[in-house]
Amino acid sequence: MIAATGTALVSGPLGSPAAMAVTPPKEPDISPFSRPTRPLLVQRAAAALDAHGGLIRHRDLVGLVDFSKASREARFHLIDMEAGKLVASHLVSHGSGSDPANSGWVQRFSNQYGSYASSKGAFLTGVAYSGKHGRSRRLIGLEDANSAAMERGIVIHAASYVSDEMAQNQGRIGRSQGCFAFSDKDIDGVLARLGEGRLLYAVK
């Protein structure tokens, strides 16, 4: 029989019951490899932060652009690094020089002035300003692949050629001259969350 306390009772040599404690099973050691794997987007953002962390003042939030996806997809991701989760995803344009046939897919990158192409790599978000596209934010290229971003005027801004309706009806959104253009409805949230001194990382 089993006592209410979880102790097993067995008969002794003279038939009188003797209590014998049952040792609970030992909890297995928790290996670090048994922890849940962070989503791939978070891993990529973390790797970019590790590579450029000395230049990034605020590491709580990262903007990641996945240019391996078509422009009709929400391929700009805001990632909360402290919580290790995706906060929001939005449509974002690529440059016409990266997609000469206007297929909706990035074919190439360039850092050359006048190429109208997107550049890949790590960008530091700069100051916000109001320009010909309304509220915008400057970007500073941190790698050889995007070092001319300031000279080329590569920024975050809104554009009428970026919208859910266009993505659905045409199967793609419009192209920029290399800037990261967002829809009018998304730009305020992107500018507010991805403030000055943070990382924007573009990959394919």
C-alpha cells in the first residue's frame, strides 16, 4: 500500500509494516541545447548587432529587411531584441536599379551614386527630418557595401507607390531610387519605433 504522504509501506521480517521512503526521480540536467531556438529573423538581427554593436547606441530594437522576398510581401521586420520576438512586419520598396525589369524581385545591389539600386548591409539610423517625401529618417552606411548611403541620399520615407492594394492587385509594389520606402499608413510607426541610433540591416 502507499501512504498518503507518498511513502511506500512494506512488511518487515516479523510481519510488522516498515516504512520505506521512495526517492523521487532526479530531475534531468537542463542542457543549454534544450532551450528553444530563437527565430531565424532574431538570430540574423542578433548577429548583425554583434558585428556592429560598437556603433549602435540603442540595441533594444532592430529593423531587418529580407530582400530575398518579393516586394509584394511584408519583408521589413521590426524585432524586439530584449524579448526575442517579432514586433511588426511591413511592405518596403527596393530600388529600380536593383530590379530593372520591374519584376518585384531584387536582382542586384549597388553602392554607386546614380545606380538607383538598393544597398545591402548594416545602416545606422540617423536624424529625422521633413523633406520632399514628408517625414523621413537619414541612414548612415556602416559597411563597404553601403558606405555611400549619405552621399546617395538613401533614407527611410513614405511613398504612394507602396500600398497593400498595389501589392495585391499588381503582385508587386513600386520601386524607389534606392531608399527604403514605406506606405503612408506605416511610415509614422516605423519612424517612431526605429528611432535614431538603431540598426537597420538589409540582407538577401
